[in-house]
Amino acid sequence: MHVAFLTPEYPHPEIKGSAGLGTSIKNLAAGLIAKEIQVTVFVYDQQKDVVFNHHGITIHSIAKRKFKLGGWYLYRNFLQRYVNKYITQNGIHILEAPDWTGITAFMSYKCPLIIRLHGSDGYFCNLENRPQKFKNRLFEKSALRNADYILSVSQFCADLTFKIFNLKRDIKVILNGVDTAAFKPEKETEVDFQLLYFGSIIGKKGVLELAKIMNLVFKNEPKTRLVLAGADVKDIFTQRSTQELFLEGVEPQFHKYITFREALPYNEIKTEIAKASVVVLPSFAEALPMTWIEAMAMQKALVTSDIGWANEIMIDGETGFSVDPKNHLKFSDRILELLHNSALREKMGAAARKRVDSKFALEHVVDQNILFYKKVIAD
């Protein structure tokens, strides 16, 4: 079997930027290679054209092309020709693409196309209660309706996407997986009273609410320190730096307790997770966040949002706490409760790791994907 992925991101030094989407593809690709399944990754909108092999995975970095007129159509047409060439030459059986901005709209491929729902622009617009651009909606709806199969990383994402785009087809759910051998407990490096937020510094992930929450935490426990690891993203409403907006929301006397680490290489984020006493992830918009699963795999107690997908990952009061991010007092109280109770942190961290082992361990998730791919090929 030969499986290919078309994606705008992938975690590798040769590729510009990557977040949860790239991480989930990387994990699945590595798991497939371990099962002796051939994998090719086509990464579009890059800075240069280069093809290389990384841990058995063939990676195509495809540079963004510029056209005077009709750029969106001509670049997609170029991608279609490029990918179809390798589908034919290398015997690719399945091509998988994400739902984000409907990159496969108006394309035709020489093998079955699977779209996996990681969260479309329409999905996130709905969660953030803002209008979607007409062009993005047109592309995403066309891509979803023309795909041969649709997968989703969570039931919540599947149900909401089905409703938003008025789909008339089945959507199978296969959860994201994490390498539990790579993400494992490292308690000896834990730092007392250190909190970690990791992921893009962006409003939809609850960063601006976290600023208000941290005012209450710092007031009640001055020993607390907060590390934020992630790329600063312009706020969609004000077009300002979200990091600057976050600092404006934190009282000036507490700024000295905060450290920004910017975006870290994939292999370095584990170090920051290991140091944290508690991981805080108050997101408003996710499909099935890799950050949550990775922290749980490292046996960390979490305080997260309680929205939609959260119930598919967290068990409130068992693997950590799930709270409405707008309830600043309750969210801060849960953080403080964990900071002051090491036994509770240990208990919840152990429960979090156990849940990852049972639901999100990569070997189980890879097997589910292989069974689905075999069905697609057989059909």
C-alpha cells in the first residue's frame, strides 16, 4: 500500500512552520512506515522546491507559484498535475488532504481522495461566531462534496461540519494518535509552580482569556510562573499582535512572571511539557488538539476548556479539569488547586496517561486507519 498526504504544513526544518495538523500527519505517517506501508507527503505553499527522504517518508516541498491572473486556479491546477504525475509514477493508492480552505476544490486525482476533517475555516468561523469569506466557503464546500471519502478527527468536528456545509454523506471518525513511547512521563524535571501554555498565540485558543485568568492566579500565588510556547499570530479582529494584547490584559506587576518561548521545534516541546507542574489550554476552537493529547501522554494534569470536542479527550475531575474559559474565577481556582496539591496532580496525571493509552495510542490509531484505507482500496 502507498498512501500520500497533501498538506500545507509538516514538522521538519526544511518546511516553513507547522502546528497540530502537521503533527497529526507526521504521527500517522511514522506509524504507517512502521507497518511497512509506503508514505509520500506533498507540502504545498512552501518557499522552495525540494524532494527528500526523512525516516523513510518521501517529502515533496512544493514552492508557492505566483501568477498575474487567476492565481488560485492556476496554482491548484499546477498542484493537480504535479501530484497526479507521482500518483501514476509511484503507484500511490490513496491521497489524503485536510479540509482547511478546500485545497482540493475543482481538482481531480488519479486515485481515491480522502478529506480528513481537522477543522475547516468554516468550522472555526462558526465556533468563533464570525462570518466566513465567500471564496473560502465555496472552496471548502466543493472539496467536501467532491471527495471520495471523509474522515474526521473527532465526532464533534464531524457533526458540526456536517451541519455547516449541509453534507449528505457519512463521515467516519478516527481520533488523532500520539507516539506514547516518545511522549512519556519525565517527572524528575518538573518545576514547582510552573504553568505551560503551548500552541499558537492566538485568540481562538483562549489566550486573551488566559491573561485575565493569570491575574487571579498571580495574585493568589506569587510563586507561579507562566511559560507560553508558540508563534505569535495577528489577532483576526484588531490585526494586532496577540502577544501584545495578552500582555495588555495582564497587570504590569505580573509581567516579570511570564516567559515567551516562541514556536519551538517539535523535539523541544517535550522539554517544556516535562517542566510544567500544570498545563493550561483554554481554547475556544479546536477539532481534536494534539497539544492536549501530548500533555496527557506525559502524565500532566491539565486545566482546559469544556467546549465541544473536550469531552472526547478529557474527563472533568479525573484527567484534569475542564472549565469555561470565560469563567475566569473558576478557571483560576482549578489551576491553584492543582498547584497546591501535588498528590492530586499525580493522580490526575496518571489518569490522563491511562486515557491516552486506551484511546489515543498511535499503534491503535494507525491500525484503524489501515483498515479504513484497505476498505477504500477494495471499494
